[in-house]
Amino acid sequence: MSEGEQSNIYHPEPQSNVGKWILIALAIAYVGASAFFIYDLHSKLGTVTQDQSASQKQIGDLTKRIQSAEADSETLAHQLGMTKKELASRAGELQHQQQVAAARLAAQVEEEKKDVNAVAGEVGSVKTDVGGVKTDVAATKASLESTIAQLQHTIGDLGVQSGLIANTRGDLEALKHKGDRQYYEFTLLKGAKPQAFSTVALQLKKTDPKRGKYTLNVTADDKTIEKKDRNQSEPVQFYTGRDHMLYELVAWSVDKNKISGYLSTPKNAPVPITATPQ
């Protein structure tokens, strides 16, 4: 065989060596990857094992706590002489009572707020009323002063200058507020027993409505004086007491069987316990 022919002969060995090295490299890579996967899996498995142990420990602790709580509950129930069911029922009742008490307290607070607002309104109303009363008092005072100014002095049946004469109950009220003398309002019935006023007694004997006249007896200092045919609105005068004090009586109305009027005494005249100035 010539050299040219020998050069054309096929030599497969080098290609076969390359494939071999490729397979070896792949095998090495596979083994490395498998080793890394096994190591990572082992690490993860260790972590999971540790987590499982921790979880089991926590579960054990929780179980112990639950058992302890149940034991405490049973002990409390035993001390109270109650079963667990009864204890739970009682706890529910207490909670319900607490809720009811809270609701009642809230209602009371709301009611108190309403009361405070109402009182505030009433206080405002009272202030308004006080202002109105002050105005009324001022008007009444002016009216009394006007009434007193219109009253007149008169000579009495003893010829003595009388004080101011009241011809109506309104006039008498004005004189009372003036405060110069004491006044006792009366109504005397004909035929009745003597009635005591201040330190004297008065008894109506007769009336004459048409003429506006009347007759009465005045008992003072253990003496009885007849005041005969006196006129309506006339000051009937008499003296009484150690100090010889001047008393006056005025009848402002004369009817068929009665008269009405008032008795006037000095401010310093003695007043029996039973006597009440009008």
C-alpha cells in the first residue's frame, strides 16, 4: 500500500475519546448536582425537624396551660360548690347583669342630663319671675302710696281728729302697709255674743241699712259703752287702758243683720296673746 493510500485510511479513536470525556463530565456534573440537592434537602429536613420540635413543645406548653386552667376552673367550682356548667352559667349571668347595670347607668346619666337642663330652664324662669315680682312690688307700692294719698282725716264722734279713714278693704290694706297703727278687721252679726278684738269686745245691737246707721256696745276696762246710731264710715272713738289710749272703729258697710269694718289701735297698745292684728 502506498503512502497516499495510507493517508486516506479512517481513524475513529480520537472521536471516541471526546465522547468519553463528555460522558465523564456529565457524570461528574450529575453527581455534584445530586450531592448539592441531597445536602440542601438534608438541611431543609433538619430545619423542618427543628420547627416540628418547637411546635410540639409549644403544643405541649399550651396543653399544660389548658389543663391548668381547667384544673383551676374545677377547683374554683369545687370551692363554690358548683359544677363547671353551673360556673359557666353563673359567669354568663354576671356578664348579663353587668351589661344591664351599664345600660341602666347610661340611662340614669341621660336622665340626669335632662334634669339638669330642666333645672337650668326653671332657674331661667325663676329669674324672669323674680324680675316680674320686682316689677309687681314696685307697682303695688306705687298703688298703695296713691291710695293713701287719696284717704282723708275725719273728726270722730268724740270730736277728736281721727287718723286716715279706710272706706274699703283696699283702703285698709294701704293703711296696714303704712304701719302707723294696728288694725283688726271685723264682721259683727246682730244678736251675737260680744266678740273680742285687741283688748276690747264689740257687740252689734241694731242696724238701719237705709239710713246707713247702726248701734253697738263697746266693752273696755270692765265697762260697757253704747255707741248709738253711728253712721257708716264715721270714726267711733273711745279711750281705754291706763295710758288713756284712743281706739277707733269704722264700719264701712251696714247691712240688715251685720256690719263690717275695722278696729284701729295705737301702735304701742297692748296686744293679748289671743288677739291677731289683721
